[in-house]
Amino acid sequence: MALERVILDRPDLVVLDIDMPEIDGLEVLKRIKDNPATKSIPVIMLTAHSDSHTFERAVDYSADRYIAKPFNSSFLLEKVSQVLEEYSNQ
């Protein structure tokens, strides 16, 4: 469902949790970045996973940021602002 919304709505940015029902956030990230129509949308990954394998997969799939849980909302908003600014300057 999240992937369908990204394709239809073309948001300015996507924040994805890695642990999601049906398909995980890493697979959604991969599909977003593999699709020519959505690959330029920045994606921030949120996760409670701290293992290097999960981080490496997120980087391999072109995540723009990787934020570990728990996090505070002001930190997340700061990262969202940074990523949006980076993309607006491209």
C-alpha cells in the first residue's frame, strides 16, 4: 500500500520504517529507487535494527538517511529538513 501511494502521490520525501507488514521497508525502498518514476524521491529509513547488515542494505538501496530508534521528533524533523534542502539544491 505504501508503495502504491508513493507512485500515485509522488511525495517530496518518504519516511519508512524497516519493520512493516507484508513487505519490509527495505524492499519498499528498493522498489522506490528501482522505479524511474520514483527514484528521485528521497527516503529516510527508521529502524530498531542496529546490525551492520541492515544498515548496509539500506545504503545499497540508496536510502538518504538511516535513523535508529528510539529517536526524538525534533531530530527526525531536522533530518527531514536537511534532506529536503539537499534535494532542492540539486
